[in-house]
Amino acid sequence: PDAPPAPGAQAEIQVTRDQAIAIARRHFAIPAGLGEPNVGISQEADRAYWTLRWETDDKQPDQIYIHVSIDAVTGWVTGYSYWTTGLQPQALSLSYTREEARELAEDWFGKLVPAEVREAVRFTDAPMAVSYFSDPTYRFNWERVAQGYPVADEGISIAIDARNGDLVDYSLNWRHGRTFTVPGALLARAEVDAALRPYLGMTLQYSYFTEPGTDEG
């Protein structure tokens, strides 16, 4: 990529606080009872973004958290997450297949991802069908591509709740104004595989557990 911006430089903010809130409300259903969001702004050399947080009072029996980030230069939605304690059905009670969830994710992709970004990403299918580490979700990823090669740590991620089909997480990581130069010579995929294979393998690890307060176990 190009050289980083000069030290001390800051991106020029083009989107106001109120405009950022309006963008968030236009894209997402924010319950009226949550009122106005807590708002912050982060400004760096090559980007700036608003962070908006809607949260229920912690005295409420069911908690709702909605976090949205808006690019303060372009007005793009760069992040969204939704979490609630109110919906707690059995983890295995899935109402959507992965194919159905992908259709919903692609619909959100069309609504949230700017046109100029869509032309520079490609879908990457994840090997895991569904995650059960917290709420059961299907996650779909698109990676940024430059001249046919993936750009590290840049792209789009969308997560759909497998029980109700709701969008629960969205992120767009994108550095503006970057250009890339492909090296004159690149290793072929087979050469890379051959170089890594000697380091691949399996190990057996033992863990020793003891009774609390003793060395026995």
C-alpha cells in the first residue's frame, strides 16, 4: 500500500453528529424507548468515525444494546451490533438454514455496503456452518481484493441470528485512498504449500488437574 499519512495529520470531518444519528436511524430500527444515543468521535490520520450507543437502563429486566459506527468523512455505516437478554430460546432451535441466512446477509450487503466497495470485494465462504459460542449466528465475510489479491484485515463481515433472521453484527473495515502495487515476482500457491507443509502437524498435550488446595489429582 501507499505510505501512511504524515504524523500529526487528521482526517477532515464531513459528517456532523446529528447527521450520523440520522444515518443510523435510517438504516436500523432503533426502539423509540431507547431515547438519544451516547455519542463519541474518533479521529485519526486517515479516517474518523462516530460511535453511537443506545442502551436500556440497567434496572430494566431485559437489556438491549445497539452500537453503530459511522464514517465521519463519507457517511458510510462501518459497524453495527445488537444484543439483548430478552430472547433466550434453546440454542439448537434454529429457524434459518445457512442458505436462507446468506440471502438475508446479501440483502443487508446491498443496503449497507457502498457501491464503490462492492466492486472491490469477494465473498469468502467460512468452514463453520454456525457459531454456538454465544447466540447461534451465521457469519458471512467478504474480503477486499486489489489486483486479484486479498488485502489483509480489510473487508466486510455480516452475522445473522440463526433463530430469528435478525442482523446482529456488521462491520466494514476499509482504508480510503489506498493504491497497491503487485510485486514483480510472486510464489505460486503450490510453492507456498510446499514451504509450509514441514511445519504442519499435530501435537498431544496433557493437562494436570489437582484438587483445590492440594497437589493431588
